[in-house]
Amino acid sequence: MRHFGHLAPSERQALFHHEPVEFTRESTARTLAVALGATLYSPATRPRLADDVRRLARRGVVSMVLCLEDSIGDGEVAQAEENLVRQLRALFLEAPGATRGPEGSAPLPLLFVRVREPGQITTLTERLGSAVGLLSGFVLPKFTEDRGVPFLEALTRAEGEHGVRLFAMPVLESPELLHLETRAVTLAGIARAVDKYRDRVLALRLGVTDFCSVYGLRRTPHITAYDVGLVATVIADVVNVLGRDDGTGCTITGPVWEYFRLSERMFKPQLRSSPFRGRGADELRAELIEHDMDGLLREIQLDRANGLQGKTCIHPSHVAPVHALSVVTHEEYSDATDILRPERHGGGVLRSAYTNKMNEVKPHRSWAERTLLRAEVFGVAREGVDFVDLLAAATHEHR
């Protein structure tokens, strides 16, 4: 699979200076953590779940979570488990190669299951049989050291028993993490658990909706997670402790964007008109604003600025914006490659090739390395190509 693989080769060639590389579920954890991109959640109760997975793969979705937790009612768990097993078995019969679909179809996304209890990892992997090969791992809810370790132990056992590689994606969403008096000790415990099972933890996910619920809050479509003070402090502390770029940190993904339909607007649109003007994209801008996507675009940018990669999504319309804004711009690529040239290892300061900023070699080295990894997975845009072009191309056939 590859990002923007649903576009025609000629379209990709026109858009990319370096096209996104192909990857599989067997790729390195470092690559897959970045490649997650927009991870789309779907309730496991959906009656045509296998068809949904195939259809969404054709639309450019490369990672999905099939949810047995908060997206379904407590009384629906047994039904959801049965449906999940049946649908994954059907997918496996069509695609025993795990990452490919039937002949001529799009490769299947990276598939994860969000469970409620550790025992579900054991029972589901047993019931799936050979179809467990379709899974890339499990999403672990309300993760703390005490609650999380049993999940990680169950995942490790299942991995050994079935001979497949399974990753964990813990969700950080517990009240202990939000409350100031317990935050530091909770973060320290999570760090210990993650370090112990480092080879199995692909990424940490942020449960911002649960954070808000502790105080009875809910952000509107015009307010990002970073505008909610309580949430912003937790994100900062999570990145501070768990997202360090010194070999101890993990990939941390951006919080969910809850909105996908028209709502009455109180504030002016946040999406400037100038990037769209004069290029036949005015209609795209109007559609993004109409469906409150301008707030999503702003939050994606803030995710990146705050050290987060990818995003949890609950609607297919959110996928293309996340991926379009994940592509490395030609300017970013130019800066990153300049900083990492062998002759720059001694440090120093240089003017960027775009002559609009200072690149200080030592302080910007980690940024440059992360940028080139993102460039490998999401590609590098051609000079003069920006997110408007990428978004228009990615959404054209679905609008």
C-alpha cells in the first residue's frame, strides 16, 4: 500500500517531487507509526464491515480501527464480536496475503481492533484463526500502567501463539492523566509500561473526548483541542514525557475531530481565500467551510506544531485533509536535506534555499530527520504544489 495510491500514476507524477513509497504491514515499526496517517474508526457492528474496508481502501484510507469499545453500546459487545470475526474471515478468504485485496483491488488498510478487556485479545485471535493475519494489532483503551500491562501481556501471548506480529496502540484518556495531582505519577507509570513493551507499542493515541467529559466540556467545530486550556496542558505534558526525540519517546497521534456536518457558524471562517483563488478551487474552499473543515485543517496544523503525527478520524471526509497536510512541502524538503548534508555535521547556521529563514544545523537536526521520514511515507510535493492541489486531487472523485 502507499499514500495517494488511489490516484492515477500520472496524477501522482504531476503532484510529487518524490512520490510516497510503498509499505506493508511487515514494514518497520518506525515506518508504520508515521504511515498510520488518518486512522479511521468504525463500529464493529456495521453489517457490511468487510465491504466498508474495501471501499475505504479505494478512497485512500490506509489505517482503520474496528471498534468494540465506546462506539458501541454495552449490550452490543457479543454481537459486535461475532460480526467482527465473521467479516474478517470473509476478508481473509478474499485476501489471504493479508495486505492485498482481490485481484485488481486496492490493498487492505492496516487493521486494528479496539477492545474493552484484555481477555478479548485472547478470544478474538483464537476465533479468527488464520484471519488473524489481517490484523496489525489492538487499540488499548483508558491506558495506565496498572490497567495497561494486562492488555500488553495478552497481546504478547497472542502474538507468540499465532506466529504473527501484533502492535499495541494505547489510548491515553483516563481521568488520572487529566487531574493535575495525579498526572505526573500517571505519566511516569505509562512511560514504564511503554518502555517495557517498547517493541510492541506502535503509537500512543490521545482520547481528548474523554478528557473533556471529565469536566463536562465539548469543543465546538470552531474551537480546536488547543483552545481548550485543560486539554492543551495535558497534550503538552504527554508530549513532554512520552514524545521525546532522544530514543525514549513514541509517536503520539492527534486527537479526534468530532464534526462532519453543517452547523450554524458563530465565527468567521478560518480558511483564507487566497490559497484557493484563481486556480478553480473556490468550490473546494466553500465546501470545506460549509462542512466545518476549516477548523479541522487548523487543528491538523497545530497537531504538527505540537509534536503529534497523524490523527484519529471518525468520518471518511477527514482522511484526505489529514493526508494532504502530511505531505512534505518542497520547501520543507529543501531545508531538511540542507541541514542533514554530511558537511553540516559540525553545526553552523545557513540561509535556506528559499531565502526566507535561518536553518541552524544542530537545533534543527531532529526536525529534519523526522521530516525526511514523513517525506518517505507521504512524499514530497513538487515546487509550486501545495495542500490545495493535493486535497483537490485526493477528493475530486468523491465530491
